[in-house]
Amino acid sequence: MTPPELSVDAAVERAVALADSDGRSVLGIAGAPGAGKSTLARRVVAAVDAAHGPGTAVQVPMDGFHLTNAALDALGRRDRKGAIDTFDAGGYVALVRRLATADEDVVWAPDFDRRVDEPVAGSIPVPRTARLVVTEGNYLLDADEPWSALPTLFAETWACVVDDRVRVDRLVGRHMRHGRDHEAARSWAVEVDGVNAARVATTVTRASRTVRT
């Protein structure tokens, strides 16, 4: 069954309402590479903070749990970076559980620095006072363990959907901005990101809502 679809504006309004509920809510935004997850998450955080005050919402990317390039080299997986087995899934699920519990003064989450293509530990403070945590990534709706525990920790899960041509064009532009030539950028977007996108596509029906980006 296909989840109900929201426009971006309607999704943002829904997130503002989530931040107005009792306690903390964790919103999970899933989607294929290039689907617009991070852009939507930033827009949600900005709207929630505008409505409820600075610091009400915090963005925590799943990409902070990428394995380091050195670890991927050791595993022989550097050429498939972004695949589901190139993340510290257990670490990410444990962090989301801590964020959902909201019983610590501050939780420090990792970020991902695209300039150096590496995760950066302890970069994002999430204070106890944060009412909405927005976390986004490819595999938030995956059925394999430990990913399968995530939907029980989220107040809602949204799946970003977008035309594949637009998504691939976005990825090519992103990869070129970070040093690949056009041929290499397109090859990675289609042959590496494309495999990951196909896996993500099978999980969309598990979302609470889809958001057309």
C-alpha cells in the first residue's frame, strides 16, 4: 500500500506540529541518494526554529555513521561507499534510541564532512531541550536488522520521492563539486548510487508519508 503523499510545504507544516507535541519527537526522513533528504531536513529545522525558537529542532544525519575511508579500504569496500554495509548500523540505531529516550542533558552526534569525504565524531550537540530531532538517510526503512528497529523509535517516517532523472542529475552535480570529472561523476551516480537507490525503492511502502521533492 502506497503511503499518503505530502507536498514539501505540507510536510514542513506537519513537522512544526510535531514539535508542538508533548516531549521529544524524532522524525526519520528516508530516501535514495539525491532524493533531497538533507535539503528537506534543513528546511524542516529552519521552520520549526522559526515557529518555536532557536534550538527547538536539530538535524542529525545518518551519514555521520559512514565507516572511515581507512576502514573501507581495509574491507575492500571503498569503491562501494554508501552501500548498506558501509555504515555502522548498530551505532546509528543506538544513537537514535538515545535521542528518542531524551533523558541525557546532551547527546553528541557525528556529522559527515563532504569536503574530506569522512565522518566527524562528536560534532552535533542535541540538548535535552530539543523538541524535534530530524534524522535522514538512505536506509531508515530497511527491513534488515538492526535497521528494522528504527521505525519503532520514530514519531513518523517520511520517504522522499523524486523523478530518477532529476535525482541522477543532482548526484552528478554533487560528485563534480567534490572533485570528480563528469564521466566519473555519472558513473558513480548510476553504478554505485543507483544500486543503493534500487534497494531504498523497495522500502518506501513502510513510510508513514511520502514527500515529493
